[in-house]
Amino acid sequence: MSISNNLKHIQEEIRIAACQAGRDPSEITLVAVSKTYGPEAINEAISAGAMDIGENKVQEILDKYEKVLPVRWHMIGHLQTNKVKYILDKVSMVHSVDSLKLAKEISRRCLAAEKRMDILIQINGGMENNKYGISSEEVPELAKKIREECPGVRIRGLMCVVPYLEDPEEVRPFFRQAKEVFDRCREVMEDKEGFDCLSMGMSHDFHVAIQEGATHVRVGTSIFGARDYSI
């Protein structure tokens, strides 16, 4: 199928998953993950209705930004502090904040630019060595420090990365735990309505993530096709 047909198929699957979970499908934001794909493919997705594009690398955002139709960009991969300055004026949200150092740099840059950046704190659900993110137990303390020390950012919620397991049911406990941490954090937030994003779920397991409370799902291969990392 074409990218546009793939996108429509995923949007319908999101609608069905949300309805089956007793949720309003409009609560779910589809972030189309376009890593390794060029502007032509991204523009096809945008023309077909994609409103949010996610990238894992700063350089890919920089390479594509001017060649892509207007859209909301999300930084979903690991972000080094020395590269914050390059995307500050380009992304609407950073999903992958996993340290106070990074949050401080984003805040510092934002204050200088007289703006505020929406961020998510990244949880490494399976505590895998090859993935970034903090443990669920560390989230409340990091959130507290960011609120106190980083006025240039606004914590909108959490992002969870989980192990890739063939059976999506096996990752359900990781999603459920992330939702429990999200709910606990929300209880102590002054701006409870503003703490409203739980980014979790990818192409093979977003249905389960939606059932467990995801508000943002990050879908790439099911929209754009298998990636060729040799390019």
C-alpha cells in the first residue's frame, strides 16, 4: 500500500483501539516517525492527514525541516545538550528528557529566546542498556527538580520506551506501570490539566498502549514501510 493508504489504515486502527478501550479517539495523537525517510515521503504523509512528525536525530530534522510542508515536529530520540540550540525553534515537543542537565539546557536556551518548551520525561520501561531513559522510581524526583529549576520548560507528561517483544501482550505490564507513574505524578502537579501526555506504543504494540492510556503513539514502519539503514 502507499504511504497515504497506510496512514489511513493506522488512523482507523487507532480509532478502533480507542473505542474498544472506551476512549475518545480524538484523545490519541499519532506521531508519524519518519527517521531515514526523505521529505517526499513525509510530504505524502502530511498531505494524507499526518499532523505530527517524529524524528530520532537532530541532523535529520535539520536536513528535512525546510523541505517539508508545515507540520508539528517532535524530537523523540536521545538529545545531547550541545545540540539543543539547533532544534529549539523547530520542534513543538521534546519527548526524550531523561536528565536534569538536559532539562536545564533546554530551559536556558528557551529563556534566552523568550519561549517555553513542552517536554516529556523519558522512562526506560525495561531498563535496557541500549536505550535511554530513567527508571519509573526516579521520575517523581526528576520531575520535582525540573519544576523547581527549569522555568523555560513545561513538563507535559511522560514518554515510555519498552522492549521489543513479538507478542504485544507481553509489553502490557510496562505500559501499565508507565500509566501508574503518570497518574501519580499528575496528582502532585499544580497544573494537572497541562500534564496530559503519555507517549508510548509503536507500530507493533500501539493497540495495547492505547488500551493502557497512551495519548501519543509513535508509528513509523507501519506508515512509511521497512527502513533501509544502509542508506
